[in-house]
Amino acid sequence: MSIKIVVGVIAVVTCIMIAVFQNKKIWFTTGAALLVILLGTIVPNSIFYLPEDVIALEGNAAARSYALVHSLTEVVKWNAVLICLGSMMLSSVLAYSKVAAHIGSSLAKRSTNLCGAVVAILAVAALVSAFVGNIAAVIIMFPVAISFCKGAGIKSGRLVSAVAMISNVEVAATLSASPESAMFAGFSGFRFNDFFIYDGRVSFFVICQVAMIAGCSFYYFVFAKNKKNRIEIPVENLVSWGPSIILGIMVAGLSFMSYFHHRIESATGIFVFLMGIVSMIWFKLTQKKTAAEVLEVIMKTEWKAVVFLMGTFVVAAAVRESGIMSDLVLLVGNIAGDIKGYAFIILIAVSVLVSAFVDNVVYVAVLLPFASIYALAIDADPELFTFAILLGSCIGSCITPVGSSANIIAVDMLKDNGEDFSFGEWTKTGIPFAAITAAVSGLFLWGVWN
């Protein structure tokens, strides 16, 4: 059996196990990554091809250690890891500050009808997700959604799931939002500002806003059958604007750094990580918290997500460097040929369907290189296909309650609140939501980047 087949089996089995056992995904990616490194150590120059200056040493310690050294120094994108860590720390104190919850509940209270209030809540969730991630958005907006639904006399599950879905759509909109966006930036060389305007055209952030508007419009009509106009909802008390100011400084800093073409590798990651540390210092000093309380917040940060991301980098690199990616390009080429429209539709559709069950991070890590290689092979803009992969994976994660970590957290929080929201109830709105947002934003993406 060739090493390429072994790597393919490892990648496929890992994806299946992650889809079936979401709460154990860190063990599967870590185990797969270690297995890949072990194979690369036992059989040098098989998975990770040795550079010329090391080939002469094949069979010696330098050659056998190359898989491990290469993985830690080149395969794992430490810039993305640091961005994730910093963003997660900042999102923790942002949730504590209740700024987004205060704004969302205030807008909902002032809305003249239920549908307008729903859109206001979803818009705030989308804004939070665009800068600090979908998990933070769900945690922050959950109490607002619950209070609103009690006032409106409707099931909480419908609105909470809507918050999760709209957050998923926005999760890769900016460099600081998620592992997916940080991974994409590392792969494509995008800087913070490039997510807004790139090569003279609107970029991925704007595409996500088109999807968000389509999603909000969908839910406007979903809730339109409820004729209740005025909703009595308590406004969340604001704790402090401090974390929002830190977030603003982080965004301004990342934007400023985008203007420097000659930059230090991992500079953006270091900066975001430092902003996360600053947010912890703010929490300790201004809120008069003990060291134990600060440590508790830090330990609640999604450290598992960081380890999962590192393992994903290694598995994805093995798929790419073992030659499987080239075979995949040839396979799709035989199906779609060099017709961009066919290839684009295939990428969007497959990304949406696969991401309903497979973790976005794994899917994006594996398919981004393929999208870029295939685009170049048929003389298309790489962004047309890489954006399609990223957009489809974000939207596809809305279809099922296991499509993203934010969905799983939303369902768990509903259970803790005494309400079950079944798989069928989720997909009843998840499928049409995904279909509409994918169609509208996909057409926009095609129109701008074709």
C-alpha cells in the first residue's frame, strides 16, 4: 500500500470521527497528526519531501527528524495560533463587559415590531462574530435572545439557532474572527485590510455582509407570522466599555500593520495575542479581580481549539505534500474541465454539503490549496475559488446542529435553559437558510471575482 493511500485513509477517517464525535475532535486530529509525523520519521521523504540539502542525509538523524521539525517550524502556522489565542481571551472579557448584549437588547426594545427586533439581535451577533468569533457571539447574545423570546411568547430555540447561524456566516469575515480566517490569511498572504478590499475589488468581508443580509431577510419572514408588535425586553446592564476599546485598538492596529509590505512573520499574531493579554490585565486591575479569577477566565478559553488547529495544519499538509491534492485537481478537472462556472458551482455546493457535518477548520485547511491550484490551472483568479471554499464552509455549517462548535454550544445552552431543540427542528430552517444565503452571496461573489 502506497504512503499516499495511507495518508488519504488517515485524513478521511479523521474527518468521519470528528463528525461523529464532535466533543472528542481534539483527540482525533492530534492522533492523526502524530501518526503522520511518525510515518514521516520512519519513512523519510515519503509524506513530507526532504529539501535538497537534507536528501543526502536520508537515513540519518537529520532526515528522520525532518517530519517533526518541518511540522513545528513550517507546517503549523504560529501566526494563526497566536491570533486565535488573543481573540479568544479578548472575547471572554467582551462577553463579561455586556456591551454587545446591551446594544442588542436596546435595539430590540426600541424596534417597532417583532421582525425588526429579530433583525437587530441578529445584526449585533453578526458584528461580534465578524471580529471575535461565532462562539463568543452565541454566548454573548444568548441571554438577550432568551429574554426576547419570553417577552414575545415564542420558542427560544428558533431565535438562538438563528443567532448561531448568522454568526457562522460571519465567522471568517475578518482576520481576527476565527481559525478559518487566520488559516486563510496564512495561506493566501492576506493582511487585515485585504479582507475588505483586495486587488481593487470588494473582498471577503463584503461578501459575508451580503450573505448576512440575505440571512437576516430570511429570518425576517420566518418571524413575520407572529403579529405581536411591541416586545417588552429588559435592557442588559452595561458593565464597561473597556474591552470594546481594546477591540477597537486591535482592529486599528491590524489595519495599520496592513500597510507594511515588509513585515515580520507572525507580527499580526503577536499583536493580537498581546491585545488578549492587555484584556486580561484590564480585567484584573479595573474590575479588581483576584489572580485566581483571572486564571479561571484564561483556563475557560478554548485551548482545545488551538491544539485542534495545530493538528489540522499537520494533517492538511500531509494531504497536500503527499500528492493527494494533485490527484484531486485532476479528478475535478475531468468532471468540470476548464469551465469556471461548473467548477465554481461544484466548489460552493460541495463546501456547503460537507461542512454541514465536517468541521470547517479541517475542510478549509485541506481544500484551500486545491482551490488555488485548480484556479491557476484553468486561468481563473485564485480568490474566486478560495473565497468559494471559505464561504461555502461557513454557510454549510448552519445546516445541522453539529455543523460548528457555536451550534453545539447553542443547543447545550438551550438544554441548560430547559428547552430541547432537536436535529429536525434545526435543519427545518437550517437547510433553506443555507440555500438562500449561498445562492445570493455566491452570485455576488461570482459577479465580483469572475
